[in-house]
Amino acid sequence: MNRSQASNGALQSVLDRLAREEPRALERLFRLLAIPSVSTDPAYHQSCLDAAECCAGLLRDTGFEARVVPTRGKPMVVGHWRGAPPAKPRRRVLFYGHYDVQPPEPFEEWIAPPFDPRFVDDPHHGTVIVARGASDDKGQMMTFIEAARAWRDEHGTLPLDVSVLIEGEEESGSPSLGPFLAAHGAELKSDLALVCDTAQWDADTPAITAFLRGLAFSEITVSGPSRDLHSGVYGGPALNPLRVLADILAALHDGEGRVAIPGFYDDIRAPSPAELAGWRTLGFDDASFLGSVGLSKPAGEKGFGVLEQLWSRPTAEINGIVGGYGGPGTKTVIPAQATAKLSFRLVPGQDPRKILSCFHRFVADLLPADAKVSYAHEAGSQAVGFDTGAPPFLAAARALEAEWGKAPAIVGCGASIPIVESFRSRLGMDSLLIGFALDDDRIHAPNEKYNLRSFTKGARSWARILAELGAIDDVVRT
Amino acid sequence: MNRSQASNGALQSVLDRLAREEPRALERLFRLLAIPSVSTDPAYHQSCLDAAECCAGLLRDTGFEARVVPTRGKPMVVGHWRGAPPAKPRRRVLFYGHYDVQPPEPFEEWIAPPFDPRFVDDPHHGTVIVARGASDDKGQMMTFIEAARAWRDEHGTLPLDVSVLIEGEEESGSPSLGPFLAAHGAELKSDLALVCDTAQWDADTPAITAFLRGLAFSEITVSGPSRDLHSGVYGGPALNPLRVLADILAALHDGEGRVAIPGFYDDIRAPSPAELAGWRTLGFDDASFLGSVGLSKPAGEKGFGVLEQLWSRPTAEINGIVGGYGGPGTKTVIPAQATAKLSFRLVPGQDPRKILSCFHRFVADLLPADAKVSYAHEAGSQAVGFDTGAPPFLAAARALEAEWGKAPAIVGCGASIPIVESFRSRLGMDSLLIGFALDDDRIHAPNEKYNLRSFTKGARSWARILAELGAIDDVVRT
């Protein structure tokens, strides 16, 4: 019996255990989903603390040394698997997840309370788990923790050394992450990060994400009159901040759908011809992607396909506007100020700080007399791309192919995962981005769901990836 | 002793009684101010009913036959003074007021709870009454009712026949008013309406308002994707309704500050050279008007002065925008829809229905593929102007000059009072627009106030106006 056959036997008993123990695993997931850990809204602060403690408890219960580490924002959860000292140095991976979730609003569109998780029969996907965070990221995170638990319960050890970092501010720009990595970098630095916050290519095709857009946030507030004004008594001569704001927002794009901020495209690096060719082999269906959300025509930059727009073109999006009267009925008011929340998706070459500076100059040039502007919640992360020929990347691809019966798609992702950029820039550590979400999981929207099958096969996939990564013999320590 | 001397003696004892009884009058006003009768928000519906009953009680207590009449919205309060049958036909006036108020939001900017009225020492105005509705319109309305009460208490009768109509939807477009006037027109039609919902020229100069802008409301909702989308997963190719809305709102005006909706200015009648000349004699101070609300430059149509913009030029104003995430922090969402509340101020010649049609066509021409639009809360009223040489107008001017020691300013008003247009179009009845509010009363804004002096001299002014109107001998009944 060679090592690979031994591994296979060891793996199979882990997979069997996952199947037997799944009811308990789902109970653990539901307990976590019931905690309304919305990081962006201070009203949920205590729930974020509760979610952190819950995660630490789950890790301890799995044999990790785990602790909750306070930050200036939401606490971090850190866990380490420390087996017996191995005969030779073992590869160490750092698994990353986040226990915080997006705000659940609008409540009235949920078919069940967002923090009362339940099984729902879905016509396309069979049983699905409906709850805020079911997919992003509590469900995804638990696929890994359950895989580790099954390895430990079955064999008393894991195939390689594993540390875990679970943060609580991923949905609100991760303000505490930089300082935390600076302070705890030596403890956390590993050979590779495993990040489970991405989607499959489709319900039957796993994916490894090798490219991620970056992100820059800005909340802009335009002020005019010193107080709210009656639109009859003052309307005409009085400056209306909502009108100034609309003028700024409308000027963000030109008639071709390009962002009109001077300097915005200056430094971008386009994907290589080979990358573009790879994307074309994926058979992406523009019409069905748009049709699934009620749209029919790509609304982005003219001259670029949908996949190219998503994976390689930057954007400027308005995420929210608040100003004047928003209640039922009418109110004839000219508000003293108006606010918009913006986010810019970035591609390789763009520096978030420079993009925000360009935006500020652009706004300054548009401001009329008596209008003042201020900015809040500004934060950002650069876009990233990975080496798809590295041994851990190839090992993970083998594991996924064994579970799913087909090779994973090597894809980009339009969304940002700031942690990935931080791991690279602060710890010099690459990430393997593997997740089992589906595009129709309704993350960030009402009725977020995670397929039961995603949970089951996600945990099995991680059990296999742990085995494959443990079997790589090329450990290089610097 | 001639009739005029008798009237003067009768009037003086009424004025003396108003002075003696003022503490009780203020108690009655505070009772009414404590009722949060916000008509535009269904959450306050019961309070609107309470305010109607309170008004009816105040009228009965003053000797009126009064009743609360249900409508499909907020009820109307109707009262009639019926003295002994006079020797000859008496002039009848219909006093109009409204018991509903604007929403109090934002609460956090109030120095005291908006429905807990209190006296506050103001550096400019001495004692002021701070509460939502203190000026608009509960305080103003009570100046008239207290004047009538003093006449009745002092002389057992009023100088002329008086009916009262108090509505509860003035701040939300008066949807029930038209049907109500159609059903009760015969009961309400009088020789003249008295409307107390306007301001003085300044703290020492009373005013009669002879010109009012009209108003057209629209709430526009732009829809795009079938659900809220993640701005990373969909951003670029997905249509963002907030961006479509911003484009529409920014297109409402051209670079000269003119409304860019085709047809908007087609039918307007400019003020006469004599009217414009009269306005110029008022010595209006543009810089101080704007400076009092933190502004320095007129933001309206180029080529028109501030007073001309306010009294004779139409506007398109954004009163509120709601779309996407509006809570604390950030949320990377592309919302399924976005809404703006708009109001158009109209001048003579403009038809609200035609203006809204022009707006709808304008929007339709701007809509990109996949964007849908819907409208709500559409309502409107035409602008109005009155004959400043009619005997009741001149009688009221004499009464005001007697109280204030100077002739009233004959002014326009940028705000709309739909009832005035309805009285003219439905009942063929002109209105005398006299009010004692001041431009700095912060109506529709936090910390609305009414000067105690406005209340005191307002009631005295109405006592005098009732006397002067009663003394006119030219009663013409049709």
C-alpha cells in the first residue's frame, strides 16, 4: 500500500463520517445563522460579539486552540490546530472566513424572518437553507470547519497544519483587518490562505477564482442651505443639494457607459490574450445571466462583453441615496443636505487611494456656488490575480475534480475580497479561492439561500482538498 | 354717535378682552399643538382624527354649530355661526384653516419634542412658541378662532356671518378637498374666503397675499433588475436604477437653471409691468434672504431676480430620493428600484395635468433599455391671483393698517395653497390671504416656531378685520 492509497482510505472514512454526521453539522450551522451579526449597523453590535464567541466555540469543539481577539471594531476569531510535532515540517494553511453578514433590509421581502434559518423546497435546487448569511459567508465557512472536524474525529489529526482567521467586518470594509494583520502577522503567516467566499461556475461545476476586482468606497454628502427649506417659500433661488448630487452622479458616466472621472482608467492592466481566450471557452451565456435578474441588455461599457465587463473592467456604482423626505406621501422640502453611497470596482493597476482622489477632484470641479461636500467611510482594496500553475493550485484542482467529476473552471470574480489583497500585501501570502455558492444564492438580497447540496459537497470537497494539500511534498519554508 | 364710532367702541372692548384672556387662548393652542396630526404618514391617522375633534370642540365652545365630517382621507371640520336673523342680509365669510401638519423628521434636530409645545426665548423675537404646527397652521388658525371667540364673549354675536372649514390634508395634497367641495358647496359658498396660511412682509409689516404659485406633485419610481443585486457580482453589465434616476433628475434643468422639460414654459403668463414695479418698491434684500439660510448666490433661472423667481417663475424641485442602502456604513448593492419625490411650482397659465404629462414624456424619452417607470401621489393645483381693488380687500387693508401702524404689503407667495384655487374654481369664491407667520418660522423644518407677538397681534388683527368686513354696505348676493 503506497502513501496515496493510504490517503485514499483515510479520506474515504472522513467522507463517510461527514455523511453520518450531517444532521449535527446542520444544527451547528443553524445556531450560527440565528445570530443577526450585521457589522455595518451599530444596532447589531452585541450580536457580532455573540457570533464571534459562537465561532470560537465551534473551533474549540473541533480541537482547535481558539480565542476571540478584540479590535477597535468587531473582534477577530483566531484558531490553531496543533497536532503532535510531525517528523518533518508540515505545510500550514490559514483558512479565512467571516461571521458578519449584510443588513437584512428590506424585511418585508423575506419569505421567513432572515435570522430564523429554515429548509425550503426550491424547484431548481431541491432543499435550500434560507437565512441572511446562509451562503455569504456562514454556510460557506462551515463547510470547511465541518471537514476539519470530520478529519479530527475520524483520525485524531488533520492532514496538515491549519490555522483559522474569522473576521467580523468583511461586509463593512474590514477597517480593523490591516492593524490586526500588522500586529499578528507572525502568528498568522502560513504557506497559503484558503478563502471560501466565492461561487461555483454553475451548480455542477466547481471553480477556483484566480482574479478578483478591487473596491473603493465613498460616501459623499452635499450640503447647501443651513437648514431644510420649504420648497414654495425658497424654491427657485435656493440651492437644492439633491439637485447638485444628481448632477454629480449623472456626470459619473459618459454616453458610452465609461466612467467619466479624469484619470480613472490611466493605470489599468488589461487581461492577457490567453486569459481572454480562456474566458471565452467557458461558454458564458450573457442572455441567461441578465435574464435571471430581469434584464435583457448589458448596461455597462460599450465594446466589452458581459464577462469581460465583470472580470476586467472597473465600475462606478451608486449603492444608495438618502436625502430629503423619504416617508410615505409628499413633503415640499428642500433639504439642507443629501448623501450618496458609492463604490468603485477596480481592476489590476488601479490604486484605490488614487481613484478616490480623482473622484474628489472631479466633484470639486462640478460644485456650484454655496455647495459644500464631505466624504465618509472611504476605504479600498486593490484587485488581485494568482499563479494558476502553482502546486497548491493544481492540488486543489485535483481534489475538486475528484468530488465533482469534472475539472474546476478557472474564473474571475467581479466582487472584492479585501482579505485576499491584504494577505498578499501584508503577509506575502497567496490565497486559494474556492467556494460553493451559486450565482442565484441571493447574497446581499432578501431570501439569501445556500443549497443543501452546496453544503454537503462543499464539506466533502474541503475534506479532499485537505488531503491533497497534505500530500504535497514540496514544502518550502523561508 | 355714528355707526363707525359705535363699531370702534365695540372693537376696543373686544381687543381688551383678547388681552385679558390670552393665557387661556394659549392653553387652547398648546392643547391642539400637542396632537401629532401628520397627515402624510398613516402612522399618525388617529392623531388626525383627534385633532379634528379638538377643532370641532374649540368651535362649539366659541358658539359655532360644528361637526366632524368623514372623507375617504382625513375628516373635515365644518362650523357655522348663526346669530339672530339680522335686519338685512349680512355678508358671510368662510374661514379656512388646516389642522394637519408636516412630518416632524428629523427628530434629532429639534431642541424639544415637536409635539410638546413650549415657550422659548428667542434673541430676535422675544418669546416664541416652538412646536410642529406652531405657525403652519395651528397657530395661525387659532388667531382667527380666538378673535371670533372674543367678539362672541364680549358682544354675544359676530359682526358678520362666519362659517369655518378646517381640513386635515393640506400638507399632503388635499386629495379629499375636491370631492368635499363638490358635495358641500352650497353649504360652504360664501361672499369671501378668509385664509390664514401666509406670512407677513416682515416682523413689523403685515401683508395681503395677492398671488400664489401652484403646485404639481409626482413620485417617480425607476425599476430595473427583478431584485437587489450584489454590485460586485453584477456591477458593470447590470442596469442600476439609481443611475437612471440620477440621469433623469440631472436632465431636469439646463445650464441656465431653466427647466428642460419640453413644453414646461409654453403657457405661462408673465406678471404685468405694474406688478413688477410694485414688487420693486418693497425693497426686498436678496442677500439677506439667502444669507438667512446660509446661501449667497441665487441658484435659480439666470436673468431673473430673487423675488421674481419666487413669485413669478415655475420650478422643478427634488424633495426626496430613496433608493438602495440608506443605513449606517456601506452596502455593495445595486437596488431593484429607486424613487424620487418631485414638486413643480407653477405660475398663472400652467395646468398641473399638462405639466405632469410633459414630465412623463420627458422621462420616457430618457429611459434606457430594461428600465421601467411608474408614478404615484400625483396631484396639483393652479396658480392664482386676486383683484386688489375689491372692497373686502381694501377693508382688510384698512384693518391691518390700524393694528400695525402701516399699510400692508401687497405680495406674492412662492408656496401653494390649493384650497384657494379650489374655492375659486369650484365655488366661484375669492380669498383674502392674510397671515401672521414670518419667513424665519421654520415651517416644514425642525424647530418650527410662531412668535408670541404674531399670535397676540394676529388675533387683534382678525378682530379688526371682522369689524371692517361687517361694516361694508355693498353686500351683493347672487
